[in-house]
Amino acid sequence: MRFGEGELVAVLTTQPLDRTLDYRAPEGGCTLGDFVEVPLGPRRVSGVVWGKAAGGWDPAKIRAIHRVLDVPPMREEMVDFLTRAAGYTITPLPAMLRLATRAPGLGEAPGMRKVLVPGHGEPARMTDARRAVMDALAEYDGAPVLQSELAQSAGVTTSVIKGLVKAGAILEQDSPCDLPYPPLDVTRIGKPLTEDQETASGTLIHALKSGGYGTTLLKGVTGSGKTEVYLEAVAACLARGRQALVLLPEIALSAEFLSRVEARFGARPAEWHSGVTMTERRRCWRMVAEGGAQFVVGARSALFLPFRDLGLIVVDEEHDTSYKQEDGVLYNARDMAVLRASLCSAQVVLASATPSLETWVNAESGKYGKLSLTSRFGDAELPAMRAIDMRAEDMPANQWLSPSLRAATQTRLDAGEQTLLFLNRRGYAPVTLCRACGHQIGCDECDARMVEHRFQKRLMCHQCGATKQIPEKCPSCEVEGKLAPVGPGVERVAEETKAAFPDARVAVLSSDLFSSARALKAQIVEIAEGAADIIIGTQLVAKGHNFPLLTLVGVVDADLGLQGSDLRAAERTFQLMRQVAGRAGRAEKPGEALLQTFQPEHPVIRAILSGDEEAFWTAEAQEREAAGMPPFGRLAGVILSSPDLQAVFDTGNALARADGPLRRVGAQVYGPAPAPIARVRGRHRVRLLVKASKSVPLQPALAEWVAQIKLPRDLRLSLDIDPQSFF
Ligand code: ADP
Ligand code: ZN
């Protein structure tokens, strides 16, 4: 839809307003979906031409759009997606629009950067490194390439390239910085697939050829070749000229992943995550919109990129909790991927060894397709799993590695193999206790205990990040020298390990011990190549990476996560344990996983050990269905927070009383109750929980419900549809 100069149009801005604003089309007119800059009071803000003017303003006062940005207009499908996602998550549209425009300097003319093109033939002096560069450059067919990308594909340092520029064999030119990404070669043949893999990739490719929407669960143990299979689907999608997106839960994964893509397609995909520079972000956003990026690998927010023709979305490790954004706009990227795909006729692949119960139920009911890879590729076998009954172990105080686990570790050390000791707890000790008065050091701002981090020599609150010095005397009774660490974190287990195995090389992998994601990635690669004998790690090692020398996984505290009121505690523990166990024995050597537990009879521990997944999921599904809980029923959380304790409870009670709109759709409200962490950053938190049947229109009822109550200043209300965590 075109609007001529002076015509009135509605603009949705990224400002927190509850409606669109009317403006006059600028000189030269504008088009529906155009990204624009508009005057608002004394400021200029950005927005999108959303439709015909809404009216209701004095026409004399309506100002003109300042300018139309030089980027492709927002497509109708994206408008649909943002509108539907906003409706589902009860998020104001401007906040959704902000997610879709998170690229810096979009409106600016592209800056210039240096690029390289072939020069005057071969250099006089040729070396192996120079040869590699010339060959790599030839693959670009004369298209300009960034120095860093050329160095990467040739596998040389940039100094080799600089030498070639000096020699005139390569020319340096200035080019707008938003360069298209190197083309991927989809004609290359992938690895020969096993029968299982062939069937799975064949089914996905067939679905892609239909050109319509569909979602498929691709289930298979770690190492069964899920990545191999979905890369075939990516190849098929790109070959049809459509774009592909792979979402990964954490950037710790992507180093290995990017090299795999490069090995498969001869070039790297575009990347979108927090570790990407501003210039690259902007390049990615623009190229996705213009078609200069065929394949994007990214974190959950990549879902809001302005794809021109998205044909495939892969959500790898679909059960991963990091797909749920827990602040700002509360959305689940897995569910939003399905929504987006349904609007642009794309296929979704949800890959996991341990799918979420939601996805498992959708696959069982036939709503999603289901493909299973049953065996691990090659000879690698699932590790043997066994419980170590801690009640029967002889454990000295302040030690956490049982004699059985130590003996198993020693055996691996003697054989020159790696051991992973897994504990999902950062820091040295979770509690610092005064042995004189029993006081536990807590955070001043939150109702959380402070965790000692010995490497940093500080106490840290894992809730708000506040730190303080480890005090000499107890802040409560003032007795000196009686403060003692209680319980283990990874740092403490590392200390015990070093003492027990003084000759072993011990490495600790915990996100807080690395200055950057890059440093962490580098360390993971070194360890995978054999730089450590014993690895001590938190959650992050449980994902994706290949450790061919690893043959033993010891779970220090398998009971962690079985307690607690969290609806998903059993599911999470089950997934985590299976994944950690899946780290062992990925190559030729068979692996073993040992679980230290005080409750070997607990149903979750038993299900993990028996490997009877279907039994676990069926039982868990039945329990949830009987209770009307997700995925059979629907939950919505409301968190109220304020520095004023009385105000949060008063508002919570007022909401609970005004439940008319909820009752009309048969929904019940529970609470208000103090949130499990009742105070964060000095704000008191109160939670209400709404439970409804899945078939009722809950969102409009919720919106009407909360709109009835006028919120005191300083009180924040956030609505969380399908809450994942109960903090
Ligand atoms: P998953 O994604 O299920 O964990 P991957 O796709 O990463 O599994 O496969 C595990 C390992 O086995 C990888 O190193 C992969 O390259 C290798 N692999 C899987 N399938 C094949 C195949 N058909 N041919 C050769 N190597 C394979
Ligand atoms: Zn705190």
C-alpha cells in the first residue's frame, strides 16, 4: 500500500504508548511497513508505517514523518507475527517492535570498511600459506571479501594476507560495511547417512518440498546424528532458494557448530547472538532482509530477524530452558518458532535427546511429526549408568567424592581417559555459616543466601549479582573466625579433586570463571582435544559439545533438583542427567556414568538408570493431566514487585478479589503468596498463579482482569504465560 505525500498514516513507534500515532507521509510518499523516523515532542523516535491513519487527532497539528529509512519495509508476515506474539504473551506491541529492530544504526548510511578482491595475478614468491589464500579467494569468484573471513577460510593469519596485498596479488578496496555473507555451497555432498538418518532426512526434505508449514520432533540420543540430519534439511531448504535459521541455546556451542557448517557448506553462516559486534549485528539484520544472508545461526532473538523467505527453523536442544526469555518480553522461542513458521509456510525441526513434555505430548497426539534416531552413530554406545548409594559410602566431613567415584576416576586416569565431574552449582560453597550463632550470610537486597566464590575471593548473590567481601567476623554475633563454608560448589569439588589426584590435570568449566564467551569456547576446544584429565563443570558442559576422550561422567549430587516445589523439577533432572551421561563415550570407547544419590529408589533416578524413557514420560504426562497442569492445562503467572511490602500484598489481594473476568472463562486464581525468592534487588515480590483449561481464550480475560486494578506508582506487574520457572 502506497501513501502519497501529505496523506495521513498510522505509525507504530518503539515508545511505550498504548496506540499508534498519526503522521503525514513525507515528500516522496511512503509504503506500508516502511521503517521511519518521526518527531515526538522534541525528540525523534523510530517506528514502522502501520496502516491508514487512526484518526482522532486535530489534522492541523499532525506532523510529517521525518524520513523513511533505507531498509526493506517490514513484511506483512512479520506484522502478523509480532501482532500474534504480542497477543499471546500479552505484551504491548511497541515492546514487540523493539525486539524486531534490535540492530544499531539501521537508518544510517552504511559506513565503509576495507574489503579484498583479486589483484594482478599470482605473487612472485609463493608459499603454502599464500597458496591457501589465493585458492580461498578464488572461491569467491571476484566478489569482495573481508580480511578476517578470508583468513578464516584459508586457515592463515592476517599477516599472510597483508603480504599478498603488498605484493599486489590482492587489492584492498573500500566498500559499504553491510556486505553479503559468503555464499554457501549446497551442491556439496554431506556425509553418507545411516539408514535411520537417511529416513529422517528424507522425511524432512519431503516436507520442505511441500512448501507448507509443519513441525517435526527429531529425537535421538546425543551423538545419534541429529545435527547431521538437520543440516541435510538446511541444504535442501537453501537449494530451494529459501532461508534457514538454526537456533542454539547457548553460544558455548557455536564454535564447534560453525566449523561443522563450514565443513559441510564451505563457508560460515551469519551469526546473531550477544557475542556479535554491533557492526556485524547490523550487517546480519540488513542482509537477512535483503537476501544477502541465506543461513543464520543464532540465539532465541534471531527469531525476530526480518527474513525475506524463511523456509526452515531448527530449534536445537528444544527442551533447553534458555529458550524462555525471563525478563522484558516473556516469550518462549520454541513456541514462537512454531508460530512464525506457521505464518510463513516454513518447517520447524525440534531436535533433542530429551524433549520437553510439551513437545513429547504434541508428537504423541500427532500434532507434530516425530522422527527417531535410535542408535548412536558408529560404534559409540550409550554409557552404562549406575547409582552410587551415598548412604553406604564412607564419607569424611566436607568431602563429596565417594570412594567408589574416586576409584572409577583413578581407573580412567590410569587408562589415559577423561573424567567429567558434574555439579550444577557455581562457586565454592552455597552457604557461609557462623558456627557460633548459626547465622547464614545473606544478600542485603534479596532473600537469598550469598555464595562464596573463592577464585574471586568474594561472596556473591546468584539472584541479583551483588557481591561483598568475605567478612572476618559474623555480621550477626560479631564472633571472629567462626564463619565456615557449608556444602559444595564446583570450586570446592575442584579443590577436593586436586588433593585426591595431585598428578592429574584438573580444569574447571563454569561460566563465571571466564572473561568472555570466546575464552570459554577456546577452553572447551582445548579440553576436548585432551588438555585436561578431569573436568569439573556446571550446567554448560551438559550441552552439545563433543569430548571424544571422555569416558566417565560422575554426577556429584544427582538429588539436586529432585526437591523443591517446581512443577518441572522431575523433568529437568531427568533431562539433565541423561544429557550429562550422554557426554561419555561418544567415540569408540564405551562410557560410564555414575550418579551419587541418597535416594536411589526415587522414581526419577530409577527412570534415568533404567533408560526407560517412554515409561518416565508416560507417567509424568499422566500425573500432569490428572492435575490439569501444563501441557494439558494452561498456567499464567503474575509477579508483582515493589519496594513497599504492604503495597504488593494489597494489590495482590485486590487482584485476587476481582477475579470476575477469569471466572467467566472458568479460570482459577491462586495467591497472592510471597514468590519463592521474596525479595530481589530490594523489591518485594508476590506471585499469583492462574490456572485454566487449554481450550478457553485466557489472554483476553487476563488482560481485562489486570486492567481493572490501578497500580500504585513503583509497583511493577509482569504477566508470564506458560511460566517455566517458579521464581
Ligand atoms: P547429535 O546432533 O545427535 O548429537 P551429531 O550429528 O553431532 O549428533 O553426530 C555425532 C557425531 O557423529 C558427529 O561427530 C558427527 O559428525 C558424527 N556422525 C553422525 N552421523 C554421521 C554419518 N552418517 N557419517 C559420518 N559421521 C557421522
Ligand atoms: Zn541479591
